Amino acid sequence: MTDGFDFSPGAQVPLSGAAGQTAATQALASAAYRDDPVAKLLDANSEWTVSEVKAPRMSLFEPNLGEAFARAVQTRMLGGGRGQVVQSFGIEPQTVVEHCLAANRIRKTRDARLTAVMVIFGLLFLPGTLLWLGVFQLRRSVAGAQDKRMGALGTALLLALGVMVVIFLIKLPFGGFWGIYLRGVVVAPVIGWYIAKQICERTAKELRDSWGGLVSGGGVGAKVPETVPNHPGQTAAEELRKALHKLTAEQHSNVVFYAGPKGILGMGTRWGSWQLAEDLVSADPDKEIDPFRSWDVIRAIHDQLRMLERTPLHTGGFPKPSVRHWVVSPIGEGAKSIERGGTSEEEGFQIKGVELQRICDKQQFGSGDRHYLGVQFVLWDGQLVITLMITVTLLHKTLRIEVTGHALGPIHPLFHNKPSAPSKTVAKTFRFWETKSIPLPLVNAKEVVRLTARAPFTWYPPILDHLGGKLVLPEPFGLRHAWADKPWRHRFMADDALRTATPVLRVVHEAALGVLKHHGVDTERFGNRSLALSGQIQEAAPKKADLYDA
């Protein structure tokens, strides 16, 4: 497979994620192909982001993890009239969404075949189909919707039905057409189940191959033919392309949201804060300070931060960081939506130029958005995102330079699990004290019935959502922070986050003091305070800096 294109025979179909993906992107994308129970996703809930699984009205229609995840993400990220989404730092959200589209397309192909099987062997022999489905639904209710050991009652019920079927076939009192049909009513659903099982097995193998390839770092590309119009009048492909473009624009927006104890959404909670605040005093008592603005200090800091990767020795050093101007909007801790006011999709949801400078210089106190300069490192193949935010404010004669640290940890380990072939352990025939593992089919009998029962309704997903339940994503939603773990349990990740603060703080102070000296400010007290902070930060320790005990 080559990067970005599919050169197999036929129409060229765009491939997404064929190269340049991060481990975090691939881990999240793999969820679209998984076949675990949907409730397993709740294990990835965190203190601030909680997903919810709506209970099914009929467990026979309950989705698995991959089905629920792919539908929820596709609807949330591409649905008409959707709310805006939080940036996903460290991953490519469009790639994850396109894998959801690809997984749904694979399932739709399977469901089309299962629907045909259902019509031929189910609808034409409806009484028998309803009988078998009723037994399986009762069996699932007894055993539980999840993959638990079936209870004795469910086993007895299934055996009783089998005995009744045999007696019915032998002792049937009818002859002629109705005799043949009634026998077909009992037998045809079983034949249909066998054919459906072959279809489900092939699809399960294809989905698991994609799942395993993504988690293993194989760079599996998502084929998305939906973005290629089949004829000039087709509008669905163009609408999908526009939806993906909007998602990309939101990802590159420089407007972020501060949600109280949750910190800046998408960047992780604030773990440290260092403030340098002193009065502006002229270095020459006979002269006034040369006028300058907060923007002048920020611009000087920006220029110095862009050279963070430079080092006097040919060893170690930072990778090239991302240095950007951010506009931070405050929202409530319990807010369920975000809105980037003052921006539009045509502008890329960005605030630039004069307006950015105005926010930096004027909006430092009271209501309104605030300006921050951010330096960001995406490390560990996207699993760790370190962001330090700098703001410069002036109240009366006091100039305050504040540096805050934010860290977004790795994707929850749930998303890194590889597919394992089903098997069971049994005792050997002769050496009974030893055991052996026997492989099992990828799709068991209950799963075949579930997939076949769901297939006719997949053409109108709201029905399945109503009958089988669905996954409700945490709001405000962002793919990366929704299932992020804390970095502090990983020693090296924690070290990276803590070590970043010291050099960044010193560069910020050095650049700011340079501006102050240039404009005739006495920097002695600023310098003393800077030295004190430089000493304190050497023993930096993470804490919940956004939680105030007041």
C-alpha cells in the first residue's frame, strides 16, 4: 500500500492515515473496528469526562463497542446541525472519523447481505423466525446482555425447543404444501443462520485485521469512497467533504475554552503556575518609562520561544515546539456546548491580527476573552501533550508575567488492546492433568443472531438507537481529551512534563526583562524575583492548580 492512494484496479479511492499517523490517532481509530461489549468503553471514563451507554430496550439489538463508537463519533463530528468540537491535540481527528466511516461501510456491506438472508430465510418463514428470535432474546435476558455464562434456564429452554422441533418434523399431521411449508418454517431459519454465520465470520476477520493493524502501528489506511462523487449531481459526497473541512478548521482554531476545574479543554488540567509580578519603576528617576504594550512583551517572548530547540551543546535538546497565540474563552464547569464567537468557518475559526492584539492589550480584567501565548510539545508519538501558557497583564503599575503548565496524558490503555482469537481451555484426553487451548469461531451463535436481527434496521439507525441503546459522548466533546489518562503514573512522561517548565520559564523571563530594559524600566526587583522563581521551579511538583480550597 502506498501513501495516500489505492492503486488496485478500479476507481481511485482516497486513503486516509496511510502515513504520518501517531500512536494516539491509531489507538482511537481502532475503536471503530472493535467487537467488545459496549459497556467496556465506560472503563475509560475519567474524573472530568464521562461517557454513558443508554440501556437497550431489547438486548438482541444492543450494539457492540465498535458499532456504538463509530456511529456516535460519526454523528457527533459530521452530523447536520452538530455543535462545535474541542481541539484534539496530538492526534488527527479527521483520520479517526474517516476510520469510523470505513468501519461503518464494512458493516453496511455485511448488513446488506444479512438483510437478503433475512428476507429469504426469515421473512418468508416468519413464524419460525419469530419463534427462534424469541428464544434467543429470552436466552440473552436470562444470561445477561453481556458475554456471561448462560444460565441453566436458558440452556434448558434451548434444548426443549430443539426436542420440540424434532418431534414436530417427525409427527407433523399435515401433508402437501402446508406440510412442506411448516417444516420449512422450522428448518429455514436454521439454514439462514448458517449462511449468515459465514457472512459474519468474513466481516469479523476483516474488521479485526484493521483493528490489529492500527494498534500494532501498521498504518492501516481508511478507504472512504463516500467522499468521491459517483455522478455530477451527487451532493452527499460534497456535503461530507465540507463536514470534514469544517472539522479540520475547528482543529486548527486558536480559540480554546477554560472550564473551571477541568482546565483548558483539550490541553489537560493545569498542574503548575508561576507568577512574576513587580511594579514598573523607571531606571532613571529623571526620565519616564518609554511606553510599551503587553503585546510588545508577548512578541519578544514569542520570538525567543521559537528557538527553544537550540542548545549550546550537541546533545539532548527539545524537538521543535509549536508556538501559537491563543484566545481563551471562559465557560461554566458544567457547560455542555462551546461556541467560538467572533469567528466563522470561512475564517478558519481563528482570531488574528488587530483583534488578537486588542485582546492582549485591553482585555486583562473583567469579563471577556483573554490572550495567552502557548508553547506546545507533542511527545511520545502523540501520547503526551505538554503545553505551557504565558500571559502578560498590567494593572495600575504592576506588570505580571504568568506561566502555567498543562499536561494531557496518554490514551486510556483500553484503546491499545490487541484482538485475541477466541479460545477455550480443556483438559487433554489422556494426560488429564494437562490442558490445551482450542480455538473457537470468531462469531458465536448468539452474535450471528444479534447481527442478523439488527441488519434490516441499519438503514434507519434511530430505530436501532431506540431499541438497542447507544453511546452518549461527554460534552463538550473532543476526541483526544475524552479518553485521556493522567500522565503522572508514567515516570518518564511525568519527568518530561516537569523538566519542560524550567527552561521555558527562564526563556520567558529573559525575553521579558530584555523588553523592560529596552524601555527604561528598573529590572532589579524583576531580576531578583525571577531568580527566586527559577530556584523554586527546580523542585516543581504536579498539583491540581485549578482547584482552590476556598
